[in-house]
Amino acid sequence: MFKIDAHNHPDYHGYNFERHIADMDEKGIAKTWLLTWECPAGEYDPNTIWAFATAMGDRDYPAPLRLCWSYKERAPERFILGYCPDPRRPDAVQKMKAAVRTYGVQVCGELKLRMMYDNPDALDLYRYCGEEGIPVTMHFDNAGAQTTGAEFPRRHWWYGGDIDTLERVLRLCPQTNFLGHAPGFWCHISADRLGESQAYPKGPVVPGGRIEELLDKYPNLYCDCSAGSCRIALTRDPAYTKKLILAHPDRFVYARDYFDNELSPFIDSLGLPEEILEAFYHGSAERLVATVKQ
Ligand SMILES: [Zn+2]
């Protein structure tokens, strides 16, 4: 069964274009959603920037659109182009429109900024994306779970707000599809408060978490299954995970945000029906971008 990786970045963790394509081939990945991270300096941890394309002296953004486009240009069939301008900029919607028309952007992401994601300027961007059929990928980190132990440059690296911020966005932009991602989202697999102080809580899931609740309540919420945050959350309680996916078979989207395939053996071991695995590995990702107007 072929896969779509719904979350990755260009020139990331030492994977240049050729290595990225070779890795996709090796792991059975037909297409990758290649996402930008256009984050101003000062809003990301300078100790983690080694993972991004900074070796060329290009310090404008960790993952600029220019770089995503260069991959898309070289292998148009292998990449779905993502882009998220900083919604706080006055030209954000215009920039998004231009990128959609000029480069065929199909996904808004990754949104990973030190701002509350339900601010009115951000809502304008999401609503535009909704009109165009473009899904929005959002990274959440809780301040209390990302403390640095230092006063400078930041006491903590938080992104987006909390799960209530996400709920307000889902409610205020019903025409837009959103993918929740990262520790501040996935900690809500469980109805406990461990995620307020831990990035990767472990242990049995307390049923009735906010993810379950929001999936029931908002048809525009999807789960980006990338990175350790998702894998650790889903493997906390396999029986619960199976029930959750069976209850929302079209809302979990295979993704990596890295170059491994660590999630697949676990998902494959759950005994999910074939059509649900098809949706997980590629069907839902295809459907999410199927109506983007070019
Ligand atoms: Zn992220």
C-alpha cells in the first residue's frame, strides 16, 4: 500500500533533495506534503536550528517557501506544496493568494509561531484557505511543557496557545479543515493534565480526552500523525487508539516530520480493516487537498 507523508520539510535533518526522494522510494511514499516554517528569528530555539537548512548561510527562515518550491519544481509528481505566511503580517492573505496562484500551493502549513492561533488576522487567513479548499496544519506546544530553565532568550518555547485555542478556531472557521500536530495537541489523547508540564506524557490513556471530544464535535478537525508526539500518544494505549481510529476512520493522516517509518509497524499491528488503513496511509491526505482550486 502506498503512502503519503503529510508533513515534512526540505533540507531537513541532513536530507537534501536527492536523499529525500531516495528515502521516500525506500519507505513506499508516493508523495510528500512539503511544508514551510517561515518563523522569525527569536521565535524558535536557536539550539534546534541545526536541523534546518542553515548551512548555506540562509538565515531568513528555517524552511522558506523558496526551498519547498525548488523541490516541487524538480519533482512535481512527488510533492504537494505547503506554505504558511506569518498571519500577523498585513500582507499574509495576499501572500497566500499569490503563492496559491503562482506556485500551486495546496496546503497551509506549517503554522508554528509564537502567537495565539485564534487571533483575528489568523482567522482571516484560515477563512481564505477554507474558500480555496486548502487545509491548515498547526503546531501546538504548551509553555509549561517546553520550559528552558533559562531567562534568555526565552523562558519557554510555546506555540499556538492551548487546546481551547484550537477549539475556538474549529468553531469560528467551520469551512476550513485543520490538522492538529505536535506535543500540545497530542497530549490531549488522554483526559489528564500531564501535557501541561510534559511534552511527551506516557502511561495509560484516560478515555474522554479533548482529541476524542473535538473529533466528535468538529468535522473539520484532522490529526497529523507525524513525529514522536503522535507516536508516543498513540502507543500509550493500543486498545484505545484502535477504538478512536475506528470511530473516526477518515480523520487520521499518516505523516512523518522526519525520515523514519516508526509509526507504521504499530498502526499495522492494530488489526484495522484494509479500507481504514488505505484512508490512514493516503486516502484522507488525498481527499484533504482534492478540492484545492488551481
Ligand atoms: Zn511541527
